[in-house]
Amino acid sequence: MFFKRTRKRLCCLCGFLVCEKCAHAQEREHRARGDSRPQIEQVRVCERCIIRVDRARYTAVTEEDLRPARVISDSSSPVGRANSTPGGSLRGVGSRRARPTLKTRPASLNDLLLETLADATAGGEAQRKRKASVLSVMKDIVDEERARRRSSAARIRSASAGVTRRGLPLLGERDEEAEDGEAEEAEDEPVDDAERLKRMWGEAPRWEDDYPLANADTRSYQIEFPQDPMEAIIPPIPSNEYKRLQLIREQQLNELGDVPELGIICSLASKELACAVSMITVVDKAQLHVLASTHPAVPGGMSYPREQGFCAQTILDPHPLVSRHVQADVRFSAMSSVRKMGVNFYCGFPLMGSDGKTVIGSVCCADPQARDLTRSQYAAMSSLASTASRVVQRAAEHRAVREDSADV
């Protein structure tokens, strides 16, 4: 007896091999990098993915959205645009304060820090504690920026090794060693952290490679859908999942408690991106733990299922994840936060573990209004995410010391 071998086709959406009968030819309209006009190509999509695609919402998607996610120059930013949809703010988030317009210079986060510090200066004991937390965040950001600049200088020196300079810098290159020396000399000067931040953020990164995004062109993991098309996707498992969970459990990060500095970082992130909501999360085996949040209905200390969190996708890559239209993105369109709260834009910057290279969570923002990140916003969010990673590790260490002292 002979059996006819079933031919398999790769579904271009979920990434699984399916039988040829179940893989339907579809037209996909997209815009590749550098192309001014959309292109139409034939792709194979399985029946389960077609159901998901049909259930997504595309009312806000324009021809401009057919291209990959990108980081735009600050001069291209829609300055003065009101960053909310016609319906207002996210459901569940009040509009007590007017949202700022998008900043157009790299030092925008410096302004936000000064505003936050000014707000925390007046008042009683609670405000004094908040001021101390703001100053702590500012110091952490300064330290993080110094470390980043030294790392950048080392990378440039390594790349230019073997090239004779004879006292002249290479074309387009700054003398990073001299700048670092100036920065160290400034230690002895009576300059506060706010002024140091202004000096450090006087320049934007110079190369496009300084703004990498996860999944900007391709995706390295498959998407597994449950049988019910109304349910969120089954969260993909990163290759370093065991290491991630080990780092989280060793420091008991899911029970970190209230850390005021993380709340300040969330506030700065939401202001910098003019987003309705910002959170700092840790993604555990089955739960997503909120360490800090600007959303009154999702406070720090709250947890919810991993499959209902955008950040379950952010941990799959060391680069930031941006989705301009989550309602049209099958990875997110079935999430309750998308269907019930009106979220349409999401960006998440990796929160690193104690080893400095394992992504354990995210510093993220969400909003009803789709948008691109600007270069200054990318730089500011990267700095905030690095600072948040440092704050989380310090808080975990301090708690461990307190617990050890209590046991003595």
C-alpha cells in the first residue's frame, strides 16, 4: 500500500509548517526599507492565522504604517500634535493634566527631571522623601550615562585600532578619551547632577545603528495560537528562560515591594513619550509582576497572567520592541488590555537582570495614539531602562541585607 506524502508549507505569519491544503495564498501589501511605494507580494498563511487577521482592527492603519517600525529624527516629529485619539485617554486613566507635546532635542529628559524635582521640593515629609528619590534617580542616570560613554569610547578605539592618528581624530570621530578626562575633572567642580546631564545629552547618537529595534524587519520566534480565537497567544519562551527565572527567583523580584525611584522613572517615561501609561514589569514563569505603574487600576505589586502582557514579547530580544498598532498586530490584538482599554501603541525597553545581559522584564509605555519613537525619545528611554535595572538590583540587595540582619 502506498501513501501520498503530504506537502508542507511554511505559514509566513505564525512560522509553523502546515499542510498545503491549509496554507492559503494571500496578497500582502508592505513597504520595505528605503522603498517609497508599497509593494504587493504573494505569501502563504494558515487558516488559524487568517482567523486572527480577520479579527484584528485596522481602522487606524494608514499606508505609512505598512513599513517596518523605525526611529525617526526629532525634526520629523509631529511637534504640537495632541497625543490622544478622538476618544481621549486610555479607559481607566483620567486626564487630570494636559499631556506635553513631543520634545525635539536630546536633553528633553533633563527638563523632565528638573520639573519633577521642582514639584517634589515644596511640602512636608512626603515631598522631602520624594525629592530624595528624584535626586537618587538623577544620580543613577548620570552614572549610567558615564558608563555608556566609556563603553562607546572603548568601542570606537577598538574599531579604529591599527589606524595611525598622529594627533588628528578620524573623520567623524570625537576624541572620547579627552571628553572622558574632562568629565572626570568635572567631578571636583561644584556642578550638580542636572548640569552634568545637560552636558552629557548635548549630542544625539551619530549612527542609525544606535537605534536598533526588535522585530523591525523579521521575527526569530514562532507564534502559537490557542484554539479559541478570542484568547491571547501562548507566550513564546526565550532560549534563556531557565536563566531568567533563576535571576528573578534568587532576588525574589516578584516581591520587591514599593520602590519610589521606580515610580519616578515611570512618570518620566510617560512624560517623555507623552503616553497615557508607563509600567516597569518583571516577567515570571506564569505571571507578569508590576513593580511600578502610572495606571491607577494597575498599581505596583499587582500581577496578571503572562499571556496578557506585552512585555512577554519584549523579553525575547535585547533590543526595544515597538508596535505602532497593537490592535492590528496578531501578537497583541486579543489581549484584554487592547480590547477593553483602547491601547494602540506600545513600546518596551528591556529591564536587565543582575548579570547585566539577561532580559527579565520591561520599562514600557502604552497609549491610544500610534506614533514613531524619535531619536531623543529612544535615547531617553534607553537611559531610563538602564537606570531602572540598576534601581531594581540595588533595591533587591538592600532588602536581602535587611532580611539577613533581622535573622541575626
